[in-house]
Amino acid sequence: MARKLQTEIRKEQIAEAALGVVHAHGLRGLRMERVAQRVGIVPSALYRHFSGKQAVIDAMLDLIRGKLEGIVAAASDEPLPPMDRLRHLLRQHLALVQHFQAIPRLLFSDEVCVGNSARKARIYETISRYLEAVAGLVRQGQADGSVRDDVDADTVAVMYLGLFQPAAILMFMSDGGFDAARHIDRAWGAFYEGIAPPSSKVTTHSHNRPHAGAKRP
């Protein structure tokens, strides 16, 4: 069991290192020797765990899926109203991509999916499960009256993802110069305004306030 655990830890270290290589050099620059250098092992040692570059890509996708499932589970367990949990998830999603900036490049790269329908299906499933979790929180908000009951929860979930994805792209394109955290805090207010029932719009609602650590305009 100890040896199996050590192997799983090493595989995760390699996957994380590979994400770092993709961030620095792009998917075309993903080379086993670069990954090995980041892990601190000789390249030949990588082949004890992975057969080659394609297997490492699959490991990165598995790692991303696990991380996304982890932040969804953590947000769902927060003792907060549904919309506060949804906003918490948005912040955790941003924190994850700030830590692993290669995630958007990998999930939406043609190079990852072209000629590999099984991998494409896995990525779609990962995103779909994330959207299902978001839609579930929206439905909980509809049940407690914090979200309009005339909006479609699945559509709102896709809109929610749109709060994040452009910000992640701009953050990457600007080498971190674009303040994605500030954007998301400001965009959340407009997003919630669109799905909140009329009674929530005439009062100062907690969902529209920037959190304590947010930068003000």
C-alpha cells in the first residue's frame, strides 16, 4: 500500500510538473526531459510511470478533473446560502487556474483532442459535470427564493462559466497583468442582478458586495 501511495504521489507530481511545462512552453513544448527536470528526476525515470507524452497529457487531464471535482465538493459543503456557495466556487476556480495557468490552454486545445475522440469525450464530460454542479446550486437558489424561478438553471450555468473563461484567457495573454480577481468580483454583481428576483434588486444584497480582499475600482 505504501509503495502504491508513493507511486500515485509521484504520478501527481509529474502531472503538475507537466502543467508547468505547458504553461511555460505550450503543448508543443511538452517534452519528457523538461518534465523530468521540473520533478527533479532523470528522464528515464518518467517511463516507470508513463509510456510517453500522450500518457502524460491524460494524466494532466485526470489531475484537472480531480481538482475541479475537489473545489466543487468543497463549495457544496460550505454552510452558506446557495448563491454564496456559487460565488465561493467561482473564486476557488480562479485560484486553481492562477496556480495551474495551463488549465484553459489544455482543456480547449485542438492539439489535445484532434484524432482522439475518447479524450475529447472525457474533457466534455469533465466540463459537463462541472456545469451540472453549478446548475444544481442555481436550482437550490430557486428553491430558497434567491434566484428567479423563470430562468433555466442549465443556461445560467453556462453563463456562469462565461464569467470566468474570458478572464482566464486575458490573464494568460497579459502574463498576469489582467486583474481577473477584480473582474470576477465586479462581474458577479451584474451576473446576479440578471438572475435575482425583483425583491432582491431593490436592497443591498450580500451577493453584490465585493469580498473583503477584493480591489475596488
